[in-house]
Amino acid sequence: MDAVLDVLAASPLLTIFVVVALGTALGAVPFGPVRFGAAGALFVGLALGAFDERLGEGLALVQTLGLALFVYTVGLAAGSTFFRDLRRQLPLMSVALVVVVLAAGVAALLGPVAGLSSPLSAGVFTGALTSTPALAAATAAADGSDQPAVGYALAYPLGVTVAIIVVAVVVGRRWPARRDPLPAAGVGLVAVTAQVEHETAIVDVPGFAVNEVRMSYLARDERTRVIRPDERLRPGDRVVVVGPEAAVRDAVGHLGRQVTEHLAHDRSAVDNQRFVVSDRRVAGRTIAELDIPGRFGGVITRVRRGDLDLLARDDLTLELGDRVLAVVPREELDAVSAFLGDSERRVSEIDAVTVGAGMAMGLLLGLITIPLGGGTEFALGSAAGPLLVGMVLGRLERTGRAVWVLPRAANLTIRQLGLLFFLAAVGLASGQAFASQAFSATGLRAGAVGVAVVGVAAVAMVAGAKLVGVSAPRAAGALAGLVGQPAVLAYAASRVTDERVEAGYAALFALGIIAKILVVQVLVGL
């Protein structure tokens, strides 16, 4: 065993990858309804780091890089949805601020009862809510004492575990969510052929003008072609209507009736095909800006993005890696392919210039310090800085020729690697402190306080989210953001395919860091 530890201590990178491999395997093991997923790397890191303190040395850069990559890619993916829904998110943000204060109150009340010092209680608070920036603020406020770090190490794994368990219970639930629109992932799209029974303008069809349905094929006088946006339909025409089932049913009811023979099955004159968006000149443009009807006499009806099948609304912005379903005259297929790029290889590549520039801007923002008085300072750090920049760039999507967003597959890959590196490094670095106190009387009391802090915070966050009309997936993402733990977000995202999970996380992550940094300094001074 000593020889193995010597080898691992001599090669930190080897140690990191051993923890990543074993942690991923552990994360796949079900414990009842719960799988820890990426958080398995944290627990394996804690166990391995407890054997030898050398294994946790010199990993600060790996930890910072992994966290920065993770939050930056989350920001890129969630930025557009976050800013679009900002007004809707404000009640959730208000709930989060109340919950942080409530959690701090629990630590302040139970810490002295459990015989914990104020710095140790503050560390338990930061660990239960897994906030490394708040731990740094607590350590500074405690004049460099190691008590906050010990409390952090004791409560950290408990905070992750409790939060994941609460997310497992909540994320798949359905409750009234008056402030939340239905997710794109939850809207199943159908395509049917309708027989027109009375004359009507296409813009008068329910849902067409507001982009709730799309139309593609038109069969008239034994000839099939692509329908035009200004078409006037006649009795006897047959058209293909695409959209959510309820909206399609309303549109068909207006047109006439549904027929069993589907026009899309005849591909002799008009064809439909999925094309990969790989041309950077196309990415970041809306469906309307592409002008497919004017350029090619066709129409885009659907966009496949990851696991989501989206209706091709005029205002939908295309991203690299999207797979668009275009209905065009057969002779235009090659031209459409060349226009969109249609290259799997190109969407597997990343633009290192924009990734490097975006990360650099985020890390620079994190370095800016703001004096708070009393010799303390506030900084966003390497977590919130890249997240905020990523969210802004994700909202912009492109600036001139620079496309900021990443292909979805590349985004997810970088995000997963960053998360695993971060958790492995945190576990290895915290293993010794965790092992030294975990099973002592003080450690058990600190752990109990930590469970109380994260338990109250989790329940209050979910209850508050439900009260203000937020859906269960968004509430789960918000809890992950409030706790500030990437593993909780990864677990929630693995349970449901719903963009509201990431939007909830992005809404509260930076806000939670700021709130926790402020209140933890009060805890130290009690």
C-alpha cells in the first residue's frame, strides 16, 4: 500500500485520473433511488486523500481550472434562457436570499448548542452549502484560523449528499407552475396532413402567425410543392402541419380534417432532410434571418438540439451542432447542405480563440476586488466570474464573426471533464481534515449542524420555489445553484431533460456566492 501511495504522490495527474475513473464507477452505482453521478469523484477523493496528505498537495490549479471550465460552459448554455426569463426569475432570486439568511441563522443557533466555535460554525455553513469563496472569506475573517477549513471539510460531503437526495425527490415531480412556461423538452411535436375544406389565408390558421405551428408541404392539382408564407389555401388542398399536438389539432380543425395519407412520404418533388449546422456564419442567426423560403424555396420545421426537438420558430437562434429539418425542392438539397455546413467533423471542433477569450474575461472579472470595510474584500473569484461572463456571451451568441457558444456536444464534454477534475481535487485536498475530525465527538456534532443547515436550506428553497409558482425542474436547478455544487446540477440534469434545470442553476449560483460571502463574515464575528 505504501508503494502505491508513493507512486500516486509522485504523480498528481495520475492520482487525479485514478480518482476520476473510480469516482465515475462509484457514481454509477444506485443507492436506492439515488446515483451520485459525478459526485462519486468527490467521495473517492476524500477516501484516498485520507490515506496520505501528500495526495492533496499542489492541486489548487487543477481545482480552479476544473471549476472555471464547468461554470463557464454552464453559463454559455444557460445565458440565453436566463436573460429571456429574468423577470420570471426575480421571485426565485428573492426566495434564495431569504433562504441563505435562514441557513445562516440555523448555523448561528445550533453551533453554540453543539459546542462549536464561531469560526468552526462558519466553516460548517460554507461546507454545507459547498461554497469555496465563502470559505475563503470566513478564513480571512477568522485571521487565518484553520477552524473554518475543518468545518468546511466535515460538512461538504454531507451538503452534497443531502442536496442530491432532495433533488432526487423533487426534480421529477409535477405541480402547478404558473410562472414557468412549458419546457421545450416537454413539448412533443407531431406532423399531420390536413385536407382543406374552405378557403383561408395561411396567416389566419390558428397558431401560424404566432409560431405555434409550422406548415411545409402543399398538394394542389396533383402537384406537390413547398408552401409559401403568404399562401391562400383553397378547398381540396392538402397541407402538412407541424407543431405540438394541441396546437396542430386546433390548426387542423380550422383547415378541415386530418387525412391518413401523409404528404411527406412522397419525396419525388419535395424532400425533407436533417442538416447539421456547422457553418459559423449561420450559427447565432435566427430562423427568420436565414430566409430559407427566399433562398431555396423551402422551410425549416424542426430543430434538434441535444435531446430536444424544437419547433423552428422564426425567432429561434441556431447553435453549432443543431440538426435542422428542412423541407425543400429536391434540386435544392445540395445547396441547403452547403449553406448550413452539414459537417459532423466541424461541429466536433471548438473555436479556441473564443473559448480562450471568454475564459480570460471571466477570470479577469473574478480578480476584481471590492473593499467591504474592516479590512475584508469581496471578489467573484474563479467560479462566479466565468459563470457571469459565460451567461452574457451565451446571451450574445455571436459578435460579428466571433461565435461564442459552443457546439452542444463539445460544451457537455468540457463541462463533464471540468466537473470531474474539480471534484477529484477538492476530495483529495479535504481528505485529511475530513478523516481527522469526521468520527470524533466534535466532528459528529459539526456534521449534524451541517445536515441541519443544508436540510433547512433545501426544504425552504423548494417550498419557496413552489410558492412563487416555479416548476419542480427549475426548483431543483435553483437548489443546485443555491448550494453552489456542480455535482447536484449534474445529477438533476441526468434525471430530466429540461432546460429549466440549468436556467435555475444559473439564476442563483452567482447570487448565492455573493450572499454567502456576506453572511459568513457575520457568523465568524458572533
